[in-house]
Amino acid sequence: MKIAELLLQTLEKNGVRCIFGNPGTTEIPLVRLCERRRRLKYVVALSEVAAVPMADGYARAARSLGVVNLHVAPGLGNGMGGLYTAGIAGTPLLVLIGGQDRRFLHTHPILWGPVEKMAASVCKAVFGINTRYDAAYNTRRALRAALTPPYAPVALVCPPDLLEQEIDARPVPVAAPRLAALGAEDARNYVRFLAQAKRPAFIAAEDVHWNDAAAALETLAKLYSAPVYVAPYTGVLPVASGSRLYAGYLPPSHRQIGERLAAHDALLFVGGRGFRTTLHSEIRLSQPKAWIGNDPAVLAADGEFTLARVADTRAALVEIAKLARSRARRRAAARGSMRPEAELPARDDRALHPTRAVHALLEKFRDAIWVDEAGLSTSDVRQWMQLPAGEYLINGSGGIGWGLAAAVGAALACRGRQVVAVIGDGSALYASEALWTAEHHGTRMLLVILSNRRYSTLNEAAGRLTGGALDLFTIEPPVIDFSGLATLYGWSYAQASTEEQLDVFLAAARRGIGKNTLLELKLDPAVKPVTASRHF
């Protein structure tokens, strides 16, 4: 068989069902073979800026390997921002890069570039199909690396002339290394760590999602009546936000984190790569700290961990809970919700308050998968969401332009589910071409665009850094016509500028969204979300 066929069959053997990409000439061998396949589909995006987040969103929603195909050096360059985001969030992603035809590579032809060096800056490993002798071996190595924690993008460079060569090899499933559970003595040490505290707290991050450890984490937290905080910028909700133990996302501010955690006399970090914060401030976390996770490079934000082990978080938490259940003194059950309190503003029939709009949408679509790139309204979403673990996604890197395309990937991964993407009007312009892929494949997304015609998040930061908003952080005039964007890609369009209009839309959607729909919420830029102070 051809090397291209071997590559595709190997992906199929390892459970891959979608390759996302914006193909060019060097991808023709792969695309041609994908056209005749039943188990593996090539999902065309109109740019690499959209393709990478689609693969990322697909992987996070399905808790599986994502695969994206990038077109040589320019395509890789276009996709590098998305690869950076996937790496920060710890998404397992296999990146198939179309290397240029080696027969005239020495002439530096069009599309030539140092793809290995470029990929190495945003991937944890880079492999290449160099000859027909190493093709099967390096394909398996790349897959194994992508499926081995700590997760991050892994590149495989695929020159088209080699993909057309014949090879005598069989595709096989890869047996990637798995993390182990804790040993008995280590489990006892964690139990001692928690037992010595009167007010312990847990801080959870992405490893909980990828190790399917949400239920185990909540079980252990219940034994100690301890809140579960989510580390800032965690890319996938690691614990059910409907749980009374959910204490919300920590703000991306060292100072505010220190204030939120000051009442606790022991902190157990479950997964993650440390606190990702935005604006500089100092932090003091003098209480004992322990950690369990996938990445041995993680360091404590202040001081050292008292106890730290690399382990499968689900197996580790189950083992700790088993031991704790038999030894720990009984603690009073937590009463009420542990998330910070906030009040909804009063209804104003003349305008639409962003907080009330977010709350109404969460109430209506509480069974949906939510993808959030709402800017300053993000903290409102986290305040009132009642979503299961794994069903709330953010980019995790702090950049923008990821959310819309990632929501399309999530919708393709979870065909039977309603997907709601709540996106700021600035973010929605970065990869709006993803709307074409969604319509082409018949998803049923609701895209909510918060249209305040400002980079409100940047103005919030400017207010703290310079004392006021900046004129350049506006995106009017002209006022962007999002109805035209919906028409361009065949989506339905609705808009609301008052709460009454939003009520009418939600009443009409009582059975869910049957067709891809763009809902534009026209907001007063002077009105801030209730929880805006938590954003930095």
C-alpha cells in the first residue's frame, strides 16, 4: 500500500474519525484517499486559523486525540497561534504538516520553509516521514507521543512524494504509555496531608478532564467538606459547576488568588501547570501545598510543594479516597454553594443588561455544551453556569479568536448535543470562516455574539493600568453588521437589544436550536457585567 494509505489506516486503528484541515497541493495524496473512506472524514476548513481550533475543540469535547492537517510553512504559520493554545490547555493533538516535495527541495521552491523548527516552537515533539523505511515507525512514534501525558500538540511532517511511495507494512494500534496510580505509602502521605488540615481546599485543572477524574475528585472533596476551585484559564471545566463544592474559577490575579485561598490551611492541586495570570501582582500562599498531576515540570506559585507525585489523577484520587474513608474523622457536610455570591441586577425594559442576558441563556440551555470566549462576560458565565464537568470550554491561553471555530469542532464531535458558543464581537471576527464548515456539515449551533462594539476586556485592563479606557479599543464606526455575516454563510440570524426581545427568542427556542443560528445581543458598552472585577 501507499504510505498515505498506511498513515490513514493507522489513524483509523487508533480511533481517529476526523482530520481537520485547509488542504493545499501537498495534501492531495491524503485528501484523495479520504474521499473514499467511511470511517475517517476529512473536514475542510477555510483557513488554518479555523482548522486548528476545530481540531482542538473536537478533542476536548470528545476527550480524545484531535488531528489537524496543515499546509507546509505558510499553513503551519497560520495555525501556530492555535497550536500554542492547544499546548497551553494540554490538548492531545496530532499535527500532520505537508512538507514540500523533496525532489526539488534544494531549490527552495514556493511554500518551502523550516517547518521542523517552526513546529518545534509550539509542539512537544516533531517527527518526519523521511524514507519509506521509517514511515511506519515514525508515524507510530508521533501517535504515541501525542497520546502520552503530559498532552500537547505533536507534529508529523509528511512530504507528498513520500506519501505516494509503496510500503510493505501493516497499520497497528499504538499502545501509549499510561500514568500509574499512587503506591500505598504515597496514598497514606496524601491522607495525612489532608487530615492535618481543618480547612483544606482543592484546586483543579485540565489533567482532571483528560484523566476522567471529575467524579473521583468530587468524592474526595466531599469527605473533607472542601471546596474545589478551578485554576485560572483552565481550558475544560474539571468538576461539575452544579456541585455545591464548586467554588468557581480563581481570578487570573495573584493578589486575588491569595485573598480567595487565605482562609484555607492546606491546598491540594490536582493537575495543571501552575497559575496562569494576566496582570502582575504579588502572591503569598504560605499554607502547605501538595500536587498530583501529569506534568513533572509544574512548580508551586509560592514556595515548594510539601508533596508532589506524577500519577493518573483519577486512579490517585480513588486510592486516596478509599484510604481516607476508613481513616478520616467525619466532617460536617458542606451547606449551600461554595461559589462566590453575586446578585442579578434589576430588570430594565429599556436595555439589555449583559449579566441578565448571560443568566437567561444559561437557564435556557443548561443541557448544552458551552464554549466561552465572551471577554468581560466570562466571569458571569462561570458565576451562574450549572454545567457538568467537561462541558464548558475556554481557550486557556488568554488569546482570542479560538472560541467560534472550537465550538464547531465540539459540535462535530458531539452530533446529538446542543452547542452554545458565547463570543465577544471582536473575537468573532478572527475565524468567522468556521461558520461555513458548520453549515456545510449540518451542525445545530447557537452562536451568541455579545456586541458592545468595544474591546471591553482591554479597556478594563487599561482602566487598571492607565486609569481610563482608550479610544483605539473600539470597533466602531462602522458598526459591524453581523446579520450580513450570518447571511454569507447560510446561518439564521436573530438579534435582541432589550430583555423582552431576548425573551421572545428564548420562548421560540423552547425545543432547542434546530438550525445554525447567530444571535446578536446589542449591548450598551457603558454597562459592565456584574462580575467584571474578577477578570484581572
